[in-house]
Amino acid sequence: MTARTMKAVVVSIGDELLKGHRVNTNAPFIARTLGTIGIPVERIVTCSDDPEAIKESIASSLERSDLVLVTGGLGPTKDDRTRKAVQELLGRGLTVFPGALERITDIFRRRGLEVTEEMRDQAMIIEGSVPVPNTKGTAPGMIIDGAPRFGNRHLVLMPGVPTEMEAMMILTVTPFFAPLSGAFIRHTPVMTMGIGENLLARKIADVEDQLPSGTTLSYLPHAAGVSLMVSTSGTSRDAVEEENLGVVEAIMDKAGSFVYATSDASLEEVVVKLLIERGLTLSVAESCTGGLVSSRITDVPGSSGCFLQGVVTYSNEAKQRLLGVDQSTIARHGAVSEPVALEMARGCLEQSGADLAVATTGIAGPGGATPEKPVGTICLAVASRSSGGAVSLEALTLSMHGDRRQNKIRFSEAALRALLGRLREHRA
């Protein structure tokens, strides 16, 4: 069911990208947005502000792809050279885009400023292009027919400012090219937890070996684990949806409880959603994660509907004073231990009045380790209260491998996994 589809190249222009002074967030956004209308990006190019380099990058991209999208180099400063380079490449003049000139004039008038010649120049677009209004800034974008030299392929010029580019993609560029793509693409994320890339690959090997011709499977490793992306393309929307869903269901059947979502939802979003749906409340007691679990939970809009409080008890004294951890428990087992984690979780549950509490205590590194408890050790505990008031407690010890920052992220992920596991068991 594969079909000939438009293919795109993204060219990101700017010395700051090549020097590492700025992260290129534009290219991923463009790729994701084009994917919604069935146009895959086959290459991403980063180019300096040098006019010859710009011309060479755009020309070589137009020679191999149906659509080339360029970001950067349309502003009023001397290092904004994209428009001039494209003029020379295509041998075309400039014409004024009245809508842009009106917007620039209005913006400057409201600020009590004079419109300079450099700012007026921003309202100029290359002859024969379709103007792309800039609703977030001043310099307009352009959709340009590449002329016979480039097989009439399309070239899109947009500013490098992410908010300006994103608005152009959503409001103008995507609607313009949607009818021309001739294909449909369905991307479905399969979010996993608690499983490494190698083990996951072994579990779904049969699925991967039997992928339909229109479907690809990508592994997306991240600091806390790995997720998958199932991508299906074709000319029939219904067939694409059916094929994609079939692969996703096969993966879920093989990976089982390691899958926590088939959307872009984060683990904390899934946890908050379940808490709110079930009318449950949560509190958090943290040591080694330093508030990261609470931070991730409260990053989710609407988390105030379930999250009561978080407490960071980094010292032993704080664990005793704020959570009621017994000093003898610490002395006997050490601060990084399941007994201490259990007392932290119980104390957090009792003092907050929440339905669930999770506690973390561990060794993020690089110091503090012992032969029995190496760097990367974390002890977790989850406490939950039944409708009758009985408290249930669970604890586990895990080992992570990474530097201090990576371990903290992985520790917080483990805490959220433990919470999700408890919620799935319907025992809260």
C-alpha cells in the first residue's frame, strides 16, 4: 500500500546553530507538522549564514526533493541573507507584500517609533511567490515555485524565530500543501516504562520482522528508557489507520504492562489522569530526587485536582522531624533502605491525609556509595489508604546507571512507575 508521496528537506540557516549556541527546535517541529499531512522529511540540513553556502544548500535540496523548507535569515540585520541568496539563485526581483508593510508600520506606530528603511525592506518578497503572513512578527514568509530549473518544486522561506515559524506552518504552509501531498501518514507513539531497548526489541522481534510494507518502527531512547514510534503511510486514510492500529496492538500484546500509553502522554500525565478519574489524592516524600517527582506531577495541567503536597527530607533529621521516621530504623538499616522508605511513605500519607503517597531515598552519586549500596541505588515505597482506612505499603529497591542528573531523572521515573503500578492494581 506504499505510494509515491511528496518528500521534504528542511534547511536551517544560522551560524549560531553550527556553533552550538542555540538548539535547532524548528526542524523537529516542521517534520512533525508535515507528517500530519502525509509529507515525510527525508533530510535535515544545517547551513551557515554565508550566501554561497545558502545557495548551495537550497539548490542541492531542490534538486532531490519536492519541497524544501528554509528557516532563518529573513530579519533586518546584516547576517540575515537568505532572501538575497534565493533571489540570486532563482534570478528574480522583489515586490512589496502590502499586508506585511501595513503590519510593520502599525507595530512601529503603536510603539512611537519611526519605520526604518531596513524594516520596510522586510515587507519585500521574491517575485512570483505566495506570501506567508507573519502573525507573530514582522518578516513575512514565502512559498516559491522553483521554476523549470528545479522541476517546479516548491521552496518555502520562513523566519528562524520559533513562534513565528510555527504560526506560519500551522496557519498557511500546512493548509497550502495538504491537498498536494497525495498521501496519508499515521504516527502512533508507544510509550514504555521499566524496560530497556534490547529487551524490548527481543519482545517485539516477531512484530518487527512482519511489518507491512507501508509501516516503519522507530526506537526512541531517552534518559528514562525507550519508547517506540509506529509510522504508516499510504494513499487510503482508512487502510493507513487500520494497518497502523494492527501493528500497535501487536506490540502491546507482546510488551504487555511495559506499555503505559499509545499517545504522546508522559508518565506523569497518565498518573495524574488516573488519579483524577478515580477521585484520589497524592502526596510525595522525597530525598534523593530533591523535589523532582513533585515537580513532574505539578507540571501537568489540572494536577491541583489530585496533588496535595510534596516534602523534601534530604537530611536524616528532616526525615525524622517531618515524616516521623524512627531514628533507630535509620541507624539499623541506613537512610537508603526499604524500611526507611516505607516509614517515609507512611508518614507522608498520615500527615497529608492523601489517598496515596510515594517516597524516594537513594544514592544519586557521585559520592555516598558503599559496596552494598552503589551509586544508582534507589529505595522506593508506595503507601495507599483503602476506603475503609486500612493502609497498604509496598517497597522495592532498584539499581540505575548514570551520572547524578541521569540518576535523578531515572529515580523520578521509577517513582512514577510505582505509582502507576499501584493505580493499575486498583488497590488504592
